Amino acid sequence: MTTPSPITDPALLERLSAYVDGALSPDQMTEVEALAARDPAVLAEIESLQALDLQLNDAFDQMLDLPGADALPPALQPVAPTAANLNQAPSWGFGQIAAMLAMLLVGAGGGWFVAQNSAPPAQVAQARGWMAEVADYHRVYATQVRHLAEVPASEKEHIEAWLGQTTGVPFKVPDLSAAGYTFQGARLLVAAGKPVSQLLYTDAAGQVLAICAIAGGDPEGTGEFTPRDFGDVQMVNWKTGTASYVVVGTPDMDLPVLARQVAQEI
């Protein structure tokens, strides 16, 4: 197979970057998708940008776990989700990002950044990280009962087709009944400027377990299961060659076991 020639047109590269960031209008998005269907080089560039975007988001998530990240002054803290800003991207200014990076890197001796990332700091800080945004969503939706799901469990086939097509991550709804979880339905989220599928389950006590997926994974597809700590919200993350997944719940849930079961069924 012939490798597509790299794109060098700055205007086109800027447009493709805006497409990946979700910054284009619906008509512009359609135009880019049509162009990608005709031109393998455009499609390859989009896939490369999506993979880089997800890597940068993951890197920023990990930086938030570094010692000292929870002691940042209020001016550097992300905006907490409210009914007014829940569906908006986190409000980070360049000055906030630069100051936060400086504080974290000094506290960690700078070694983490050198070892983990060769990208410029401004690129690493483009987004707060999709998993941190999912944690914010979970804190809100896990308190809901009647309005927990956007589409009910009775429409499972529709959920699979709708979210699979919208996110670009095809899946089957896992059956977790043997583990004590009942499927309640699904939602479409947006994190790091990308669509995210969210499947929602409850246990006998009404606690909410979520499974989320976003396009863009690890080209090597190692499938390593990685615990992530967001305080009262816990996750286990793993990747395939084309997607990244998390199982989201509380510290008392056996998330590593559940994540492995979901990975086999989804």
C-alpha cells in the first residue's frame, strides 16, 4: 500500500486541526468529511491529529495527578461544572496553563515531562483531559434517578447504532447483570472537543457505574488496564488500536475486574 504524501498546505492543516477540535460549523464538518472520503492523505492527517490529541489529553490528566496539583491556588483551578457550564469546555487561559505547568514541573523535578512527552508545553496543555471532564459529568449524572439516561435501556439496539456512528467507536452494550449491575441507558457526552459515548448502569443500592468510549487509541493496542484517581470518582482506562475506554465508578466498586469484563464484551 502506498503511503499518502504528507499535507503541507498551512490553511488545510489549520482547517483539519479545527475539525478535530470540533471548532467548525456543521456544514464545514461535512465538507471536511467529504474531502477525507476522497483524499487518503486528508484522512491520514485527521487520524494522526486525533491520536495526538488523545495522547496530549492523557498526558495532561497524568500531570494533574502529580504531587502538588491539588494544592494549586484558586486562580489556577479549573471551573467546577454547573448547570450553566456543564456542556462547555473548561475555562483555561494561557496564563493559567503556563503557571500550572511551571508549578507542577518544579514540584516534580521536571523529570516527568522530559521522560513522558517530547511535545511543546503549550501543546500538552491544550486540553484539561477527557477523563477529567468525564469525572465531572459523572459527579452530576450519578445523582440523577429519573433523568439518569438520555436514551433508555429498552432502546439498546438504537443506542449501539447511534453512539457507535456518532463517536466512531462501534460497540455492543455489555451485560453486567451477573456482577450485579443493571443497564439503565446511555448518554452522548462531549470531552476534549470530541463525542464520547456513556453507558449507564446501577447496582442494587442505586450506585451508578458508567462505561465511556472516545475515538483515538494506542496504535500498538496493548490493552493495559490503568487505574485513574479523581477523588470521589475512580476509573480504569484501557485502549485498543482505535479507541480509548474507561469504566467509571466509586472507590468501593471492583473496577479493575469490571473493566476486564467490559473489554471482552464491548
